[in-house]
Amino acid sequence: MKVSVDQTKGIRRIALEGRLDAAGAQAAESEFNAAVDAGPKVIVDSTQVPFIASLGIRMPVAASQSQAKAGGKLVLAGPDEMTLRILSTTGIDPHVPVRATVDEALALF
């Protein structure tokens, strides 16, 4: 799992690349959490994540809750159809704003 971070107009974009399964989540978690904690406006770009498991879903959900408690916001951008179904089935989707593209996510800020 590769994590890259950039910033545009005060909004931090965390791009994930690779499988977000147990091994991917473990490999990315500390870098991901540090990037989330560095600012109140965060987009998690999942367009290059071909698979997400329950441990992988936990990362953006926990980060979104943490951001909300601190007065910030986290938006998940670009999840595939399977991830959208998992978010909906587990009832998580109302707690994490989701947009189809990074540009749509940027529009929420």
C-alpha cells in the first residue's frame, strides 16, 4: 500500500494506491493517520484502491469521526462499486461523506 499526500487550497489529499486489506492497512495506517491529523480538511483519494477489506474501511471511518470531533471534515473520493456497497451494507456511508471524484470532493469544502 502506497500513501502519498499533497495539498491544494488548504485541503490535504491523501492518495492511497494498492490493496487496502489487512496487510495494506497495517502498512499504511501510521502514515495515513499522521496525514489526517495534520489538517482539518482531508480528502482520501481511493481511486487507485482495487480492493478494500473491513480493516481498510476502518481507517477512513475512524479518521472521519476524529476529524468531525475536532471540527474538521474528511471526504472519501473515488471508491469503486464494491466499496460503495460495503459502506452501504454496513451502515457506514452516512458517517463518511463519499464522492465519485476528487473534484466532487473538493467542492464540499
